[in-house]
Amino acid sequence: MDAPTSWLEELAALRAAGTPCVVVVVTGVSGSTPREVGARMIVAGGRLAWGTIGGGNLELLAIEAARELIVSPRARSRSIDYPLGASTGQCCGGAVTLFFEPFAWRARRVVVFGAGHVAQALGALAGHLAADVLLIDPREPEEIQPALPARPSFELLSVDAPEDEVAGLPGEAAVLVMTHSHALDESLVEHALRRDEPFAYLGMIGSERKWRRFRARLERKGLSEEALDMVRCPIGQTRSSKEPGAIAVAAAAELIEVLARAEDPDGPA
């Protein structure tokens, strides 16, 4: 693929890669300045990724300010006035106002343990969730029922021990447990609750009766009430149907709210 030739193309490439960045735009000038209003640059990965606002110490100061926004978990857009004198190491004598727009690109991640009917139906809704959906299953792809679609909208990871994958998942992931084995379901929930960092969402398919049995056993293993209260079971906004597609849609409705809260923790509850 050719290198991006415009700031919009660069921004799109950074979004596709999930790379946080800051767009810096010259929004005001007075006197002698190195660039005109509308000049911009993009800072990503701690360095200048595209464009220029004129080089020199002004640009270095702007890159440093952009770095601070990138690492801040709740960064907001801001404008900064820079006099081009001794304080900025510039001799132009004018002044520049820069607008900083951070793009966190928090990747939405849904991880489903199991690849059966409901899991595949939920994976098919990846586009509506605006999330990357990963299904993890101990079976080989050709052993999974129903048969996997020819062009799935989700990823599949076939591993012998799905429990071993729990520790390495990001904390902002939404995790659902719906394997073909109750014993494996319980083990996965236990591994998830024993992590140092809790998941944004932890749900398990099943009835209230199933969860009461699991909960009692997990309590005997030393898990706290507070930890166990984090598990959502049954899953879904509504429970009017046991049809796999309906369960998947109900779970997706619940996940959309969870993912939105994870993306904007300061938004409305």
C-alpha cells in the first residue's frame, strides 16, 4: 500500500492500526509565523508521524504537548497559545495558537469462549458491535458444530486449554463464557475472577439455577462475594427466547452499553 499523502489518509491508517495519536492544527497567527492557519501535523508513537507546523522549537514543544495528551487516559481537546519569542526559542516575534485533538482509538474487543450456535451468532454481529470479536474453543475448526461460515466476521482461536488464554487478555475486553462444557465454563469464570485486573464485562450463558450452583462452588474455592457479583448470568438485555439468534441479539444489546461505557468512562451512566 502507498504511504498516506494527506492527513486524513494518515489518520485513517492510524485508526485502522489502533494507534493513538494527536492532530495538531494552527488555528491562529499574528505577526511573523513559520506556518499559516490550517497547517497541521499528526503525532503518534511519541514522534511526528505526518506533516509540520513549521519545525523548530515550536514544533518540538507541540510534539511534547501531544505526547502528554496521548498518555492521558481522559485527554480532551485543547488550544494553546505560543508566543514566538525567547520562551519558545523562536525569533519570529509573532504568536501562534495551536489546537490539539487527541484520538485514543480504544479498540473494542469482545472475547467469547466457545464457538457454538450462540457464539457464532454473536460473532456475526461484530459489525453492529463495532468491535473485534474473537471466539476461543478447544476443538479443531472442522469439529465445531454448527459448521463455521466460509467468511466469518469473527476470529477463531483453537487451543487445547482455553483457560490459559484468560490471563493475557486486555482488561478492557468484554468476555463471555459459553462453551460446550459446564466444567470448562466454571473453570474459565474462576480464572477470569482470579485475575489481578478485572474485565470490563464478564458474562456466562445459562440459567439463574446454573449460576447459583457455580457460585456456591466458587465461594467454597475462596472467591469473594464482591468478585462473584461481577459475573452476569443469565446474559442479555431480555430473555424472552431461547433461540440462539435471539440470545445473541440480547447479549449484543447489553455489550453495546458496556463497550460505550468503557470507551467513555466520563459519559452518562
